[in-house]
Amino acid sequence: MDLRDIDLNLLVVFNELLKCGRVHVVADRLGLTQPAVSNALARLRRTLGDDLFVRTPGGMLPTPFAEGLAEPVAYALGTLHGALNQSTVFDPAKSRQTFTIAMTDIGEIHFLPDLMERLAVSAPGVSIGTVRNQSIDLASEMEAGNVHLAIGLLPHLQAGFFQRRLLTQRYVCLYRKGHAFDGRVISQGDFGAADHIGIVAAGTGHGIVDEMFDRLGVMRNIRLRVPHFVSVGHILRGTDMIATVPEVLARRISEPFALAFQSHPVALPEISIGLYWHSKFHRDTGNQWLRDLVCRGGPIRLPGVSDPPTS
């Protein structure tokens, strides 16, 4: 097939439909009528010889052929957008821009100290703002350029987005130093009998931990539930409760709060935390610079936690 056979506007409609799956939403976003969107889809179907989308009660679902086109089309449109909207090269030393990054409280604890230290050296006029991934329509805000990057486990950011793996982490048991578990291996029996803090991190990747416990039939005596991880260190250092937390958090807060941690007795899956950005800004020099700054040193794999010796 020759590129002369394809109307670029049809690919724009295709890309939008991949992201939202609703004809009326695409029409609103592109300033078109719903019949115009339907006609564009019909033309593209005839040109490519595939249904591309199947109508379901949950919206328009892409066919396997359409899914195969998703990434290259998003990349091509993003490249074109960047080329047609080129500005002066971003100069971090002179810039006074504010960048917004979507991340969880753990992301703030783990990534921001090092990032702000790098900014102080290379870009003293640049400032950072953070928002919660689950508190906004993240895909739309990133497409609009209101949120520049997102960090986390965000499987819903697919069509129209790029990602780079930042780290792979596992979950550990965290408790105060001097706890009955300190210095010995925690068994699953110990784990089930202990008093727990439960972190209700709705809308984040950490929600899969509760699902995994339920699937494995692991019972916990949850004495306290909190909506975030920020307070966990304060609570654990003054109680005999334990918490299941990502290793990156345990490493950051164990020393300041006089806590200890060890490998988890339950075989929980490892989680890959990624950096995400919209294809529209793939070539944006400021966005590229910030991505490189966050990723400095490349993907990391945390060293393993040594189990304490048996008593």
C-alpha cells in the first residue's frame, strides 16, 4: 500500500478511537460530528481491509490488526506533531518552566529527593509539581500537556503513550526494630497471626497485592487501614504492627523511623515501575530533557533483601 492511499486525518480519528473507544467522545475531541467520525472509520476500513473496531456494550474494541497498528500510528503522529511544533531548544540552565509529574506518595518519597538534587545543579530555575495518578483523567491531561510525565504501574496508558522501565521492585515485611520478628525469618503462620496495617491504595498498582492475598487465601488480621503510605513509618515505630510495602519504600524509611524489613513470606509478584509520556511530546526538547533526568543511570534492579538469620 502506498502512503498516497491514506488520508492522514483518518489516522487521527483512528488514534483517538483507540484511546477512548467512543465515537461521540472522538467527535467532541476533534470538533467533528458523530456521522463524520463514522464515515472516516468506514473509509479507513475500506482502505485497510479490516473492521478495525468492533462495537460492544463497553465501547468500540480494536481488532488484532488495529492493535498492531496502534503503536506505529501513535509514534508517527507524535513525530509529526513534534516536527510541526518545534520551538527553540530547551535550555535547562536558563529555563523557569514548571513541569508536572503524576506519581504516588511512594514515587515522591523514592524519586523526588534525587531528582530535586539534580535540578539544583543543572536547572536551578526549573520547578516540579506532582499530582496523583488516580485523582485526574491522566491520559487526557497528558495529551493536553498539563501533565508532562507519569511514574507508576499504569497499564491503561497504552495507545498514544511511550514508556521506559525505571525499576523492578518486590514487596517486603516492614516492622519496628526490636519487634518479635526482628532477627528471625517470618513464616506464613507468623504473618497470618500478626497485627497488620492495611494500605488502601485505590487506583494504584499496589492494589494488586490485596487481590493476590485473596487469591492465595492468605488471611491477615488488619487492625488499621490508611489511604496512603506516608504515615506507615510513624505508625510502625510505635506499635507492634507490621506492613506489606514495596522495597523501595522500606529502604527509604527504615533508617529514619528505626524500622527493619525482610523478604516476604508470601510469594508476591514483582512489579515494574515505568516512566510514561504522551507521543505528542516525544520530540519536545523539554520533555526529553526531563525524561533523561529522571532516568539518569538507566533502569535499576534493587538488590535483594537478605533474610535475617534463624534463631
